[in-house]
Amino acid sequence: MKDLLPIAISAIVIGVIVIFLSRHFSLSSRYERKPKVHTPWSAQDHGIDPTDEQKP
């Protein structure tokens, strides 16, 4: 039981460090790209009906 305590504490500390660093750098959002212009296909993905005519 005494041998597991330092391992558990180390795992918790490493887990906290990993979570902190992942939130600080946010690498996943860095590589996401969104199209600037909605095509009819991508507009439907965002809930926009491409058949609606915009009247001035």
C-alpha cells in the first residue's frame, strides 16, 4: 500500500499538468478551418436553407 501512494500522487500531478497545458495551448482549435463562403452544401450543414431567396 505504501508503494502505491507515490505512484497515485505522481499520476494525479501529471494529469493536472497535462490538462493545464492542453487548455493553455488549445492545439486542436489551431488546425480547424472554416470556409469563408457558404456553398449550398456547406450552408445546409449549418442549418441555412439555400433555396430561400433573399429579397432586397
